[in-house]
Amino acid sequence: MITGTPTDIFTSLNPGQTAEASRSRNISDMGSDDFMALMIAQMKHQDPTKPMDQMAFMSQLAEFSSLSGIQELNGAFGELSTNLTGAQAVQASSLVGRSVAMDTQVAALAPVGRNENGDTVNLLSATVDMGEGSDGGGFEVRDNAGNLVFSGQLPAGSGHVPVVWDGEASDGSRLPPGDYNTSARVERGGDLRDARVYGHDTVISVAIGSGNQVTLNLASGRSVDVSDVKEFF
């Protein structure tokens, strides 16, 4: 007759297994066949004068079922996470080549093609938030040293107004491609107020990091989190 704990019974049924190997296994890494064989062995070899409590069997079965369910649930969540990452990667790749508007006053003067003479055409684009019922305003571009290189007038209106600058300075010279600082002021009721400007850039590649964080690599050389983008177009 075999009596004792489940570990003792399992060891007696597997004499070739070392004590250390026996200790290394627990219910969390046993398969369902192992668990059922162990339970049947317990029932067959229990002491008739001291039969095991049926509730003990039920408790063991519930513990195994719970652990098995958790393992299956973890596996399902792992598969779901993989599928979501794949779907997110496909969606993110569709952003390559798109223009983005970001909550920054820095905008890039970048090549967009050539004119009929074969000369390179550079453009800087941004969006100005005019608010409600503005009477017009002004848009300014400054270089990295803070020098004013261009200023233009904004029309009266409301909402978001797109602005474009071709890189020609106020003195008629052509400025090189690169990042420039933009600003705007709108007039409303005779008062001039600072307006929010959203600089534009172009997405050239997309990276997905830990936690499925999507980072956009831009033509200007900057990288931004996709959550910082205000508009795609």
C-alpha cells in the first residue's frame, strides 16, 4: 500500500526520477495526463482506514483547472497581441508619403519637384488656426538665428487656414532648404493676438517600438510619436 503526499506517490510511481528532478516539477508544469494519473494513483493507494477527503480531490482538480485556464488565457492574449501588432504595422505603413501637421511652429522648407526650367522648387507649408471670425492677420518666417526672412498677410476668416512659402526671402533671395520657425498673429475686433501654427512635414518611414508605440520618421530628419500628429493629409 502506498500512502503519503502526492509528491511521495508520484516519486514511488517513477523510481528513476531523482529527488531534485521531482522537486523541480509542480502542478503548473504538469500536463493533464500527468495530473489525472497522479489523482488515480492517489485513489487506488489511499489507506482504507484513512481515506482522503473528497474535497481534497475537488480542490486539486479546481487548482489544476484554474492554472490550465490561466495558461490558455495567457496564450490567447499573446496571440491577440501579435495579431494587433501586425495589423498596426500594416496601418502604420500606409502613412509613408503622407503629410502631417504637428503642434510645432517649426516647419521644413523642402524640395517638392522642379519647374519648367528644371530648377528645384522648395516649399514650406503650415496651418494657422484663425479662431472664430478673424479680420485677417500676418504670418512670419524666421531662420534658426531668429532673423525675419519672410512676412505675409493672412485673409479674414475662421478655422484652419493653410499657408505656403516658396523659400523666397523679403529681399528676393532664395533661402536653402531646412527647418524654419513660423509664427502668426490674427486680428479680431481691432486687437492682434498670437495664433497657433501647425508645421507640416512628410512621413518617410514608420517604426513600431515596445508597447506598440508608433514613431514617424520625417523628411526633415525629426522623429515624432504618432499621437503628436494633429492631422494627416
